[in-house]
Amino acid sequence: MTEQRGRYRKVVVPLDGSGWGQRAVTHAVDIARSNDSEIILLHIFKPPAREFTPELALANQDDQIQELREQMKQYLVGIRAELRIEGVRVRTQYIEAEGADVAQLICEFVNDEGVDLIVMSTRGRTGLGRLLFGSVARDVMECVTVPVLLVKPEKE
């Protein structure tokens, strides 16, 4: 008898370090378990724009940005370790944005990596907030051909 594998072999979870983003991990784990999938925890690091932070430039901005990078890497490693203890196949991917669009980098990674499913959370903005601030989730859905599972924030 041949081993049956699920439809979703590679599941990517874009994380931004927020509690909103991390909520998608639980859903990805459920899917991974039922499909014998690998989870890829993805972070696109976008440092603060230097031109908008002259005060930070004077106060060792490069050191602060490096500290942010390391905190994010440790955050990913921590989630990966927890999931591995639970028996989940998981790895991390860290990409520097350096002026590039976050959604576009997610799409490029998904396409290059052969990802079968994206599980990501949305902040749940509506109306004017969504119009003004855009939506990474919306942009990702427009530039990939794989399914995207959006995890909405819980109502207060």
C-alpha cells in the first residue's frame, strides 16, 4: 500500500512578530498534521526608513536595527523549537526587505519554494483603515496562485 500524502505538502506562515500573526500558526499546525506537511515560518524584515528617523540615526540606529533583526530571528527560532517538540516538521525563513514590498517578497518566496498553501492572519481593518494602510494579505492573495487561508482577529 502506498503512503498517502495530503494536498498541502508545504505550508507557509508569514509572521510579523505580532500576536495577530502568530495566531495563524495554530491553524497551520492543524493542516500540517492532517496532510503530513512541512510548515515554513516566514519573516520579511523591513527596517525603519532612515529618512524618516533622523533622531535614530544620531542614536546608533544601526545597532538598534541589528537588535531588531536578532529579536525577530530568536522569535522564529522559539516558535520553531516549540513546534518541533510537538512533532511538527518546521523550518524558518528570514528575508531582508531593504526597500522592497513585503507582499511581493512573500509572493516571490511562495512561488520559488513551491508552497501549496499560505496561512496568514489579517488585522481585520475595514473601511478607511484598510484603504489608508493597505493590506499585505490582500496583495498576497492577488499575486499567488495557491490558496490563502486568512485568520481573522477574534472579536473583543
